[in-house]
Amino acid sequence: MRTRTAAVAALLLACSLTACGSTDEPAAPKSTVKASAPEHEVDCSDTSMDQADWMEHCNTETPAEQLAPSTDLAFGKPFAWPDGLEVTVLDAKVFSDWDEYEEPDPKATEFRIRLKVDNKSETAVDLSELSIMVDGATNGGTAASSSFTKGSAPLEGRIASGVSAVKTDDNTLEKRYGNDIVVTVQRVSDDGFEVFPEFTGTIK
């Protein structure tokens, strides 16, 4: 009996010594709530920032300023691509100044579009990037490209920065499609411009 009692007493003494060696303060319970990441200011001049972060934190333009309307533009209203190249369909007029070797088609409306190109970008632009497509706006129909000799100024060559010019595009549309048209100005370049403005008006 004494041997067993002594062993128990020794065990209690060891437990007491262990308790004395520990801190008197109870351990703080672990928090189950994750600390939020500290807020910091975004450096908008950081060139390594991806576009999504820049649009979220740094873009100050309104939606209207980010993307100009590109459809239902009236003749005479300009459209500008992001690099500054601006185009305006000035008018569409029935062509009548025929060369002696040209003959008008009695079943079609033959007309010339005047397009103003204003290069407000910082570099020269190759006008072959531009092309025009014309559709009837009343009951369908697509105009066929043509070329009238007198007064022609096709979209050819380059236009320097800060220079504007008026170019022409000749077309023929069957009379059954009427005189209201939609003129789409397409632009294909290495910069990948995907917006093609549409101008609406009447052949006069």
C-alpha cells in the first residue's frame, strides 16, 4: 500500500511542477474570422497592371466617352476611331457627269459618295485600310461598286498626320430599292479596329 501511495504522490508532484512551469494566463482562443487584406492605393502609372484592374480603379471616362455611337449616324456627322482617325460621310448624289465612253443604267440609281477623312492621329494612315459598303435602307438591296471617271478621288495612298481630305466612292443600286441608304465604313488594319460606323442618308 505505501509503495502505491508513494507512486501516486510522485505523479501528483510531477503534474504540479509542470503546471507551475506554464504561464498563468489562459491561452487565447483561435479566431474563426479571417483578417481582411489591408486596403492600399492603386498605382495607375504601373505599366504592368492588367486592363481589368486599370478599368476598375483608374478609368475616369464615362461610357459615352469610352465608345462613341457607331450606328444611325446622319450624313455630315463624324466618327472617330480610338487612334484619332475621323471619317464623315458628307453626302450621296446621283451621278450625271458622264464621260463620252460611259453609259448610265436606266434600271439603276448610279451615285457618288463623298467621304471626308481627317487624320487626327499621330502617324500617317494608309487609306487602303478603308472600304465602303452600301445597303438599301427601305426594302433591302446592296449597291454594287462602280467607278466613274470624272471627279473621282478614290481611297488610295496615305494621309499624313494633321491632314484632311475628301475622297469619293462610286456605286450603283437598283431603283427598286429606293434612295435611302446605309453606308458602312470598314477599316482593316494591324491595330485591329473592330468598330465599323454606319451612316444613314438619302441619295439626292
